[in-house]
Amino acid sequence: MVVSKYAPDVVNFAENKLAMFKETVHNMDAFFPMVESGVFVSLYLQYVSYDVSYVEADDTGAVDTFVDRDIEDEPKSIPDGEEKATKEDIPHPIILWWTPFTGDPGSTKKCGTNECYFTVDRDYRHHKNTKVFMFYGTDIKFDDLPLPRKPHHEWALLHEESPKNVYAYSHVETMSLFNHTSTFKRESDMSIATQYLDSIELLENTSFVVPTAKKNKYQAGEGLAPVNFVYSDCDPPSDRDHLMAMMQKYIKIDSYGLCMHNKDLPENLRNPVEGMHHTEFYKIQAKYKFTMATENAICDDYITEKVWRPLYAGSVPIIVGSPKIRDFLPDNRSAIIVDDFKTVKDLTNYLTYLNENDEEYDKYLEFKRTGVKNEYLKDIMTKREWGINNDWDRPNFIDSFECVVCNRLHENIKRKKQGLPIKRHIANVNHYGCPKPRKYPEVGGSLVRVEDKWHAQEWVHSLYDVKAVREFMYAGKTNFTEEDITRRGTELMREVGLYT
């Protein structure tokens, strides 16, 4: 085990445990993942029932926690509501949604044979049985955290949305704060990569499929383009608008959304929320040979309805998104992946070739006739315990993640009773971490991405903001503002020459 020369002062009851280390530890910075210098600290202390345990980090990021220390702003008393909640007799582990995502004021839920009490009521934060604080990723405020973080408090993160919503989760400094995770990444504790896919049967469904010969007639008779593009979130970090602009120089594209708009949808389909799920919209998309399936940000396993919808309708998706998208496609030849091409001209030449050669084009829809062949995808969908779109036979992924956390708590309760070591759950950067945004070159038509200073600046700022948050936490501060975070984050950037 590698032990840094830095670490916190520890309380007397832990001194005998620390004798096993070769070096005394003196500063909380021992827990800080020293990513930039390449030093990963593998020391982790957590006090549970007046004990100290040690867990080694893996090479994706140091483990992390915060122990009781002198707290600068700890309240001398608690409000009446908190005092009442603290005295309430709740025999089950309490899991508190710090971001009030579910709206549940308080209820006991069964997770198999286990039970936990779930609530959004912060009055329960000091209850002796409160074990986990849960966060919905988009709603987190780093100036509003359940601090000080007690030794027995764990944090859980549910975040299914685009990395552009909260760039902070792209960094180990953020992810190592959490003990339990549910994100689109397959490495998270409960992956929701297929959150927009109802079922394998839906992919195989042929209700909307238009024969290729008829698609040719729509192009000749109605003037439809070979490709359609339907987006109203313009100029996102994925650079999809720039891609479309480059493609339009070589191939016709019908754009129905607000971005690059050149064709109107029927009035009843123009609502970007309701219209995209209307059967009439599927019928329109099914007329096209190709559909631009471009996410707003690039990250492994971030896959939305933009990919599944054209596969369902029988239009071949042109994908910009997860670099690992092949792992989830119906078969090896069911989509066009932009990253496979070096230039826009190469891409559009291939699309034109398929558009003019029906036999070759039809190979991309073979799965509609033979069924999904991807065993990895079928296995995921078979084992998936949660459903979407009002699937009344299964819980939704929110309830399922709550039970993952609840069952983990009960497992450790049982292990403790049996005299077994407690399982430590610590997230690493792979549970969400997404790369810095990159763009296509402004000129030349290359599809090899280059640095994108405009979109990347928020990604970089988020790193130093969370470094500031951790610095405040290590110092025992509990009352800091968003302005404090921004100010200190800017100072840290200036110290390394990233801000002048």
C-alpha cells in the first residue's frame, strides 16, 4: 500500500490502527487524488462504530471520505423540526434524497426482503439511522451539500443526463465523493445505458418500416432528401450542427427542427417533447433512408432515443455519440458511424453509394428480418430489472437504484453481525467521467476532431471548482457559497497558468 506523507491528525482511538503504517500522516490532502502529478493516494480511512478500516484505491482514482474534525461552522443547536425528526423511531436505514428528486416526504419501501426509509425531508439528516444522502445529478449544488460529512454517511449519485449538463462529473475529484452510482456508464453500480430502449422486440418491430423501393419513390416524387435531421438544441458540444453544414455540401438533408431548419413538420408535431414520440413522426422518419442520430455530447455509453428511434422506424442512423456504440447496436451492420470516416467527403460518398444501391442499403436493415443478433445487448435487456415508459410489470430505474443502495446497506449490516469485514463502496471516474469536448476542424472537411476551446472551458472550470469544494471540505468548512467556489476555483486555475 502506498501512503502519502500527508494525512489528517487522527483521534486517540485510532492510533493503534495507524501503527501499521510506515509513516505518520498529518494533513487531509492525503485523501486528495493527485491526478495532475500522477500520484494516486491509496489511503482511505472511514470510522464506523469507532473503528478504522483501510481500502486501496484502483488506478482510476483515489478513494475518498471525510472524517469528523473541528468544524468551522457546525451549528450549536438544531431547529425544532430536525430535533423532532431526529427523535422519531425509525428502525430501518434512512436514505435521504438531498436533492428532492422523488418528492417522497417519507415512506418505508421493501427491496426484496430488506426495508429502508426513503425521504426528501432534510429534517432527518441528523437521525442516527440516516445512512445515505442521494443526489440527482442535474440538481446538485456544490454550495449546498450535507456537511459536515459524518463517518457513517455515504453519498449516492443518480445521473442519466448528458455530460454537458454538469461537467463536474467528468472528474475523479467529483466522482470519488460518491459511494453508490447509477449513470449511463456500464462501469457504474447500476448502469442505465439502455434507459431509452423499451425492449428488443421494439427494435425488431416492422410496423413503420417502408420498403426501400418506396423510399426511392418518396425521393423522386415528393422531393425528400436521403437524410433527415431533427434537432432544436443548437450548437452543442458534439459539434453536430457543423457536421451537418459540411455534409450538406455533398448530399441533400432535410432539417425539420430549429437547428439548420429547412423543412417544416406538420403543426401537430412541432412540439419538441410531444411530437417526437407521436406515431406520425415515426411514419415521417421511416420514409427516409438515413437519419442523423447525433448526441449533444460525446461519452462512452451515452445513448439516447436519437439512436433507438430510427432503428425502430426502419431508417438507418448516422451516429455521432458514444465511441462504444457498436456494443449496443442490433448487429454489426445496422448503423453508419461517423467516426469510421476520415473526411466528410468519404462519409457522404458512402451514403450516396448506399442510396443508389438498394441491395447494399438493405443489408443495414437485415436485423428487421432476422432479429437482433447482438448477444451483449440481448443479455443486458434480459437481465435488466427496471422498465421505462410506464412498464407496470417492473419498477422504474429510480426505484431500482434506491433498492441497490438499500440492499447494500443491509448487506453490510448482516456482515457486521456475522463479524465479517464491511464492504466499502467508492466510485471512481469511470462511473461517469466524460472527455473534454472536441470539435471538427473549421475548414478542410476532416472528421478528426481537434481542440475546442469554447466548449472545453466549462469542462476545465468545473474541474477547478470541484477542487475548490474539496479544499473547503478538507478545511472543515460547511458554509461556503457559489461565489466562494468560483473565486477559489479561479485562483487555483491561475496558480497553474490556466487563467490570467
